[in-house]
Amino acid sequence: MARNYPGAVQFAQQAITIDPEFWIGYIQLAQVYEQLGKADLALRALNNAGRFSSGNQQGDSSSGLHMRKAWEKRKKPMRC
């Protein structure tokens, strides 16, 4: 199955534009950025999700998992 990552980024950004405090949109955006190998953008989106989730347990655990994955990808050396 083909993945439409640019479409997913656009979809998440539209959701955030409609409601800038929609933390689930930031989680989705972080997941896509993680898959694209854009760790810095994923971490930034996760930071926003954490700010707006109001301590929601699901948001906190999901953010933690994706933050760890993004951070690990960021630390790995790039292959040529």
C-alpha cells in the first residue's frame, strides 16, 4: 500500500489551522514527520501536542513514544 505522506502533512496542518490547539493534529503531524525522517519537525510538533493536551494521558503517552522514536532517528548517522 502506497503512503501519501505529503497528503498526511497537509491534512494535519489543515486541522491545526482550523483549531491551533488541536493536540491530536500535532500528534498526527509528528507521526508523519517521523516517517519522513524529519526528526526536528517531529519533535517540534510533539512539543506542541504536549502543550495543548492538558495532561491528557493518551496524549502524553503517545507523545513520549513518538518523541523517543524521533530522537533516536535524529541521533543516527545518515547513510549515503
